[in-house]
Amino acid sequence: MKKSVMLIMAAIAMLIMSCKGGSSSGEGTAEATDVPEYEKLDERAALVKIFEAVGGEEWSDYNKAGWCTDAPLNEWKNVKVNQEGKVEELFLSLSLKKPLPPEIQNFESLKKLHVSFDRSVANPVPANVFMMPSLEILIIQNTNSEEGAGIVIPETVNLPNLKNLSLLHVESDLHQLSQMPKLETLEVSSGPADIPDEIGTCTNLKTLIWYPGNANTKPLTAELKKLTSLEVIDICFNTTKEQGFDEKIPDFIWDFTNLKKLWLTNVAKNTGDLDGAKVAKLTKVENLKLSKDGITNIPEEFFALPALKYFSLEKNAIKGEIPASIGNSNLMSISLNDNPELGGKIPESMGKLQNLYSVSLGNTAIDQNIPASVKKLPKFESFSSRIF
């Protein structure tokens, strides 16, 4: 009997050990061995700990108003609490001069965390930041651009409710996106060159902004085509290095029929002629910029897009002339800069564009005589960029 009881007790002990590292949300239950231990504190004490750790004494009087006093937490500058008095938002966009401490994990109701760091700070956030299941918005601005000084994301994260993630200078390859099922906005600057395949799991994503600061090493992942809710795609690879990997803009780009903004810079070497039939599918796009992608034509289908207002094909290899059908569009801004083989005349039909306020045609072979119809446009004299 004793032996049986001991065996049962041992089994229970093993079961308890196997459950360690689980989250309060029931998701992300794998043990995060690379997350530092932190001191369990009440929220007031945790805020004081953060204030001391990041050098809060150096903040301006305006930004440290209320901090480390007996005042209610909602009277502490840049702290917002919910109806239960729990910290719900923490806005520390103050160029902090020291990293956040692990005690940030004490805020179990925190929905929004926005922090920015001084250029001198390396590895600014502990892994604990990525183990906060209540977070919905996470913005980390790390201006230290040195290699090895960026944001490091642990292998296992616990961000089941995260909707908005914005990172400046991240070291990780971001395969952890597969653990962020509710993500709607992703903005990465100075991060990994390539968009990871795991992005295909973020099926709620509406906004993708990717400015890695490095030349891409492989084509845009086809996993992107799974993100049918995308409304904004803005991808720009480093323009100082060899131009983009893809030989042409991938065909799946034209299948994002919910797009309102499409900016692709330096993602392709030799797109060649764009297929007008594919362009025509972007019926909701309002802002379109395809730059440094080796495009050689201007399909007339662009000017039939009902929502298009801002149009740029600058720094490509366009030949021929501007189609007269441009006058049938609803354009407010046009940029065709740096297409040396683009010639002909400015179409008279551009005089129909009553809302036009910006035209850029620098470094082209276009005739510099401006049609009278264009000069009569109501905003012509105040054009923000009139380069002919």
C-alpha cells in the first residue's frame, strides 16, 4: 500500500513539474528558459522599480510628474489605469538611457506598452516583455544600430492577444510570429532582411511594413498570399546595396484586392512590362508606389482604378510616353522621377485633374513645355513638387 501511495505521489509531482511555465491565458505553455526571473511586486512598487532602473530622475519635470509619489497611479505621467485601478497603458517614449528591468512583467493587465531608447542603450528590453499575455499593442523603438545591440525575442513568446507590433532594430529572425495569432499590424525597421515564412500564420494581418535596412537574400515568401485581409503593404529593401532578389514583382501581389496602399521599393531587379489585367484587380488601392523595381511601362489600367489618388513609378526603367488616359483618373499626386527613357509630352488631358497638387518628372526625357490646360489647374501655382 505504501509503495502504491509513493508511486502516485511521484506521478503527481512529475505532472506538476511538466506544467511549469504555463501562461494565464492557457496559450504559449512551453517553458521559456531564456526569460529572466523577476521580483514579484505590486504595481506601484513595480513602477518605482522601472523609474529607478531606466534613470527616471533624468526625465523632465513634466514627464516625471506624479512618479514615486503617493498620488493615484492614473496621475503619474504617461501611466493609464483601467476601472479596476490596474495599469493598462505605459508610454515611455522618452529616449530611455538604460534597459527596462524584468519587473515589467508584474503588470498583468497591461494592454499597451510604448518605449523608446537612447542611441547608447544595447539590448533594451528583457525577454519578459514578450511573456505578457494581456498585451495588445507593443511598440519598441531602439535607436542603437550597432550589431548585437538590438531587440532579442525569446524562442517562446506568450502574446496571444497582441494586435499591433512595431519594432525598431530587432536581432531575431521573427519566426516567433507564428505565436501571435491575432496580429493585425506589423511594422519592422532595421530587422532581419527576409520576411519569415511564419508570417503566413498571421491571417488577421491588415498592415505589413517591412524596412529591414538590409538587402533581401531570398524572394518574398509566397506565404504572404495567405494574408487575404491585407490593406497596407509597404516593403523597402536597402537601396545602397545590390538591388532586390526577385527578378520581377511576384504575381501574388496583384491578388490582394483589399489593398489600399501598395509600396514596393527595391524588391525586384527586372520586372519588365506590368500586366495591365493584373493591375486592374487593385480596385481599392489609393496610394501606389513601385520604385526601383525594373518596371518598363505604364499600363493604362492604372488610370482606371477608381480609388487611386497617389501614384509613383519613380526610379524604374520606363520607356515610351505618359498615356493620355491619365486624364481619366482621380490622381492628386504623380511622380515619375528618374526614368531617363520616359519621353514625349505632358498630356493635355492632365488638365482634367482638378485635384492635382503634385507632379514630379525630374530626370526624364519628357518635353518641359507645360500645357496650358495644366497651368490652369486650381492648385498649379502651389504645387508641392513641380519638377519638369
